[in-house]
Amino acid sequence: ETTGFVGKMCYHPVVSPWLDGHPGRLSIGTTLNVVLHEPAAFLRELFFAAREMNDTAPRLGVRAEGDPAPPGRRAVTQLWSLLKNGTFPRGAALFVALGLFAVASAAGLRAGTPLRQLSLVGLLATAAIPVDMTVAILGAGTADVKRHMLTANLLFDLALIAFCTMVVLRVVRVAGPARAGETGPPVSS
């Protein structure tokens, strides 16, 4: 009786009246039951969400008639969104990047204090991304997933910044002692 609802959001004109008439049919238990018995469907939605990650380019949105168009100048946030949309990983590459972030962050937990603290931030942000993606999927499926994953996108930015900073700190730490021993060109007398 509900097979026609697959892939439709709960506010769909056909689904919503049925849900109103059967309030006990949609629950956390029902959702978890579906995830446990249909893991492939959950994984498909997770990869759908991963393909939609890092696309935070500003949209024109809905404007009332007569409202002025948004300004044509480029703000820093728009440039960052365009960079994310054009170069940051999506789909399977996103999970590879998250694995790399997690390994680098876990390795940094054994380092000195500044790197350890940064590694902890990177590890927490990296771990929270798939959790937020899962919450977005379980909450609304694939409907409006880009908007629902704003937190995951912000967490990815934080994890990426932490990762890049950890790499720079390690390079500086490795290159630092080598430079300290250098005396420069010989001075002639």
C-alpha cells in the first residue's frame, strides 16, 4: 500500500494525507527497521548525499515579484562556494578524503600540544560529517539534501583547514632543524 511512496518526501501530495491518516506508521523504529533490512537503499542515499556535498554555491532562490536582483559583486563567501563546488571532493572521493583526514588527525594525537589539539578538532569534525549526512538522510531522504547538509559542509571546511594546518606544521617541524644548522654562505675576510 506504500510502494508508490518510495523516493517521495513526506510532504508530497499523495504521501502527506496517508501519513496523516496513519500517524504510527512513521517512527524512528520503522526507519531503523528499514535501514537494517534495506542497507543498500541507505547506502545509495548516503552516496547520493556524498555526491551533493561541497555544492554550496549561492542560488538566486525565490524572490517576490519586484524585488531587486542580488548584487553582481563577488563576496568572499561566494568565491569560497565556487572553489568548493569546483575542486572539493564528492562521492567516493569524499570518503577517501575523510579517511585521509581521520588517519592524519589520529596520527597527530600523539604529537605535541598544538598539533594534538588541532588533531582532536580535525578528528571530531571528520567523524561528525558522516553522522550529519546520516541524520540528514534519515530525516528527509534525498529531498533538499544540499540545504540539510549545511553543517556537514561547514564541518568539511573545518576538517580540511585542520588537515592543511597539520601538514604545514609537520613540514615546518621537519624543515626547522635542518635550517637551524645552516650557517649561510661562507664570509670571506
